Amino acid sequence: MRAGKSPNKKICQRNVSIPECSTGVGFYGNAGHRKRKMVHITEDMIRRRAEHNECEIFSLEEVSLHQQDIERIEHIERWCRDLKILYLQNNLIPRIENVGRLKKLEYLNLALNNIQVIENLQGCENLQKLDLTVNFVGRLSSVESLKENVHLRQLFLVGNPCTLFEGYRKYVVATLPQLKCLDGTEVTRSERILANQGLEELRRRILEQEDQYLRKKAQEEEEANAKQAEEPPTGAPEPQNESDEERREKEFWHTPCAFTPESRLEAHRHLEAKRRAKDKGNEKKVKLPRTLITADGRVLNVNEPKLDFSLTEDDVNKRIILDLAVYRHMDTSLMDVDVQPTYVKVTVKGKVFQLVLPAEVKPDSSTARRSQTTGHLLLHMPRVQGELEVTKSAARPSKNDRRPHRGSADSKQRGRGVAEWLEVDAGGKVDIANIVVAHRRATEGPLDTSGRGPEVDEEPSEAFVDDLEVPPLI
């Protein structure tokens, strides 16, 4: 609808009928259109909106069911007897029903629906506010059903056809003396006194206008049904190209139509068809799990998060540095780092970054830190130094040549003999502090790093007895 025009006129633009944000699956099917399943109010739907009440619906006092394409009010009066506030705006509800047992209900919002008659609210004894903005209430005399709602203070009927009737406000003010505000405007005492003067004559004129509106509406419905019957039931052909689709879309929204519940439902069908077509085109294909290591053991380079990175080698400190440009404000708990001797893998919010390293590194000595200025992830991975290469080694004595126990003469003679040395490649640097002797012979003492060879046991005491029956120590 263009700005400044009332939606109560006979001819209006289609884009007034239903907001674009409304989505769902329910509507009334007309001739030539496929009917869809109605959207019902379910217990699960209400329970999901009762999180503030620990999902208990029997003691719920407020529930919001707006923009759900609901087509009928049902079950609420049985499940939520203590309800005080009920939001049902922007749905497809055609009539007010099944709310008479909500004795504690204070506020009912039914704006932007397809309601044509005010009814079935007499049982809502504590009703204080009723919002029927932009509906299709044409029977203004139906407001007399609200006389029994003695606590009703606010009523909104703006945007309904009945507001165009001559004497509309005076009639409502005189009919409902308990009202304090009508359509957002306060009802003054002088206005109420003037409205009560000549009420019978005013009621007669209202009934005449109401009868004219109903006859005109019935005639419009007959013409619309006849026009629809002439159209082929198969519907319009599918657009062949994008320009054809744009032309049909523009023609649909700019063609004048009657402001009726049927036109609103037709617009809803159109929006729903577009939404379904868009969702179908945007369906994501099931992605196969990405291969990180091939069957033959070859590690692949992967950058799923699409992050910038730089890989440098520090020759001075003999290490490899990886600078990964992760997002500055990302929490570190969303990242996982796995350093292996030949590659590094970083998981960022479930996406894998994997990179093959140019040299072998030490995973246990690697460090990972976040930059406090840029937020980048910095990995420092020391390279593995030169490996030991055995060039010459003396033959080790066989097991049979060993004496059965420590302290024997042969053992002492071997201890005083020439030490066995392990020669290494002169080009590599060997850290002798990290050399570990796996199996130290029984005759050898602790490792001597001074270069003098292994220490020799002292002479046995005079009380030592060499018993040949004692088994040797292994």
C-alpha cells in the first residue's frame, strides 16, 4: 500500500495484505490451487515458548504465538487456564473462538488477521485490552457483544472496514460505556455525553451502512469466484527466464485488488511459493568428509577456514615459525593445535587448517601463542638437529665370556682394559648431555663425561667369599 492511503478502500495494493516477514505453510486453498495442511496450535509449540516458566504450560500467564500462520484458535483454553496475556497477531485466524474459558485473560492481541466479526469473548471476565487492528470487521454492531466485558478499557479497531462508517466512533463510545480509550485516543466525558444523545437514530444508520457493506462484499466475492472459474485450473506457466519472472512478480504486486481475506490469503500463497522455491534452490548438498591423509600415508595441505598464513624458518634458533591469521576476537577455546613431526594441524571452529612442514620438528618442544595486538596464532616449532651416525664400534663380548658375578678377576681386567668408543659424524653436533645408556653393563659404573672412561669397582674386602653355586647377575 502506498503511504497515506487507507487499507479499508475497495481497491488497494497487494503488498498491504500480508507482511513479507510472515512465513509458514498454512492457507486456505481456492479453486485451481493446491490445498495445504493447516498450521495447528500444538502443545510442543506452546511449551517451546514457555522457557521462562520452566516449560510448564498449565501455570503459564503469557504466551506469544505471533507470525506462525495459525488458522484457528484451539486447545489454549484447556492447556493454559491461568493465561493473562495472549499474542496472536500476524496470523491467518478467521474468527474468534475457544477463548471463553480464559477467565483471567487481560490482554488479547489479534491484529493482522482475517477476523470479520467480534464474538465469543463474553467469558473473558477480566479482559481489559482487545487489539483487532487491520482485520476485516465489517459488522460494527458486533461490538455490542463486548458489553458484558465490564473491565474492558482499551479497544483497537483501526484498519477495519467498519471504521469508515459514518458515526463509527460515536456508536462504539455509546455502546461500550466502560471504554477509556478507543483506537489510541482517550474517550472524554463530554464525548460520551454527546454520543449517548440520539443513540437509536445512530444505531439505525450504522445498521444500514453495515447492510450495504455486506451486500457489496457478497457481490465482490461472486465476481471473484466467477473470474477464478474462467481461469485454467493448471495455473500460470513456469517462467522461462529471469526477466519473465521479474515481469510476473511486478505484475502480481502492482495489480489492484479488493482488500479482503481472500486477497490476503492469495498474497500469502504467493510469498510461501517464493520462499519454498528459494529454499529448494539453496539446499546445501551433503559434503563428503575432507581427506586429510591419503590411503598411502601422504599428508595433504588443507585450508578450510580460508585463513592467511606465513611459514618462515629461523636459521639462528633452528626453528620453523607459522603465523596463522585467525580472527582477532575469536576465543582461544575455539581453536585446537596438533603439531606432528612432519605437519601441523589447527582446527578453527570445526574447520581444519593443515600444512606440511619443510623439515622435521620436535612436537614436545613446540609452543603456541596468541598475539595480543593482532590475535594471530604463532607456532614456534624447533627443528630436529643432526642425527647420530655409527661409523665404527668395537665388538661386544659374548654372553659366555662374561664372568658369573661382579668382582671377578676377569671382570677387573676388562675394566682396566681399553674403553669402547662410539664414533659419530664430525659434521653433526651431538649433545652428550642427552645421551642415555639403555643397558649399562654390570661392571660399569655411572656415566663419566670427563672422557676418562667408565669407573672401575674397588677390590673386594677380605671377608668376601666367592661362591660358585650362586647364579650370575644378569
